[in-house]
Amino acid sequence: MNKIINKILGGVFLLLLAAVVNAQVYTDPKIAGKVASKKVALMPLDVELFSISGGGVLEPKADWTQQATQNLLNGIHKRKASAKIDLVEVKDVEEEKVISLSNLHEAVGGAVIQHHVGMFKLPAKEGKFDWSLGQDVAVLREKTGADYALFVVVRDSYTSAERIASSIITSILTCALGICIVPGMGGVQTGYASLVDLNDGTIVWFSWLARPSGDLRTADKAEETVAALLSKFPN
């Protein structure tokens, strides 16, 4: 039994070593030193939290999501002072337009991760960071008087007790057969934030984060996520 436990612990250790925190940031050189003096419109945060069931299925958790959204919002407002951001929440724009722009940003942000950060590069872009939300963002400038808009998307998942138990049982059974397999128990935090120029919709700053740690359900951990995601926010 001790040999089996040692194999399990060894497998877990290897998994921890393999767990790499991915963080990518792009900043348009043209905005260096210019953002601090400008107004930034903060779009409603796009946040979803999930529980990973015993079978590995992601189950949305509305109460967790609500708490996490508030925690992240509080964290952003705390950070705006140190980041020297003149931040205003978007509240006076038609809900339909806000939802449309948020959906558009989610799609474009996903494309950035896949085709700029990821391996599926687009030959036509020749490695250049050239992404935009288009002229539809003009409504934000008209309604808020802001020069830029900050979009934030975060997804987080947490392993349920059933999932942990299932993973441990699977490990014990496979190790007993001489083949030690430690299944991933899940729990991944991903997110990206974009600063968009409201004159033409160009994304002038983009930050992407993916890691096997963090907990948005608590205020201090959410603040740490904000710090990681906005660590290189331009000023």
C-alpha cells in the first residue's frame, strides 16, 4: 500500500511541476504614457464560475458567479488608484448594445488567444497584433465621454468533493495494476482583458491569463487575480 501511495504522490508532484502559468500581454507602443490622462469606460464584467462534477462535467454556479463578479469589480476599483486609471462604469448605455459589444469582445478575444497567442497563426497578419471591435464601440464614447473601454472576461472552475474522491479512487485502482495514472482533477482559471480605443475600435492592450490556481469566491484571491491580469496595464 505504501508503494501505491508513493506512486500517487509522485504522480501528483509531476503534475504540479507541469502546471505552467501562462500570461501574455500585448501593448501598442503608441499609447505609452497616454492612458493615465484619459477616461476609461469599464464594461460589465463577463464572469462565469463552474463546479467540476464527479464525472468531470462543468456545472455553472450562479451564486459563485455573482460573488466573484462583485469581488473582481471591487478589486478593479482598488487597483485603479495605483494604476492611475480614470475609470467609469458603463451604466447609461442601452442593455442590448452592451450585450452585443460584450459578445463581440468575447469572440474577438477568443480569436486573439487562438490565432495570436496560440499556435494557429493567421498568415495574413504576419505576426502583427492587429485586432479590432470595429466602429460599433463609438456608442461608448458618445455616452460616457471615455477615450478607451476596458473589457474583462474570466472563467474559473473548482473541483467538487465527488471529483476529488473519484480521482483518488481511479489513481489507487490503476496504480494497483502497476500503471499509475493520476487524472486531472480540474480547477483552471482563465481570463483576458482588453483596452479598446473608442475612436476606431482597435485593441491597444491585451492581457491573457491561464493557470491552475486562484479562487474568485474570496475577496483577497480575487484581488490577486486582478493584479495578475492588470499587472502591465498601460499608464
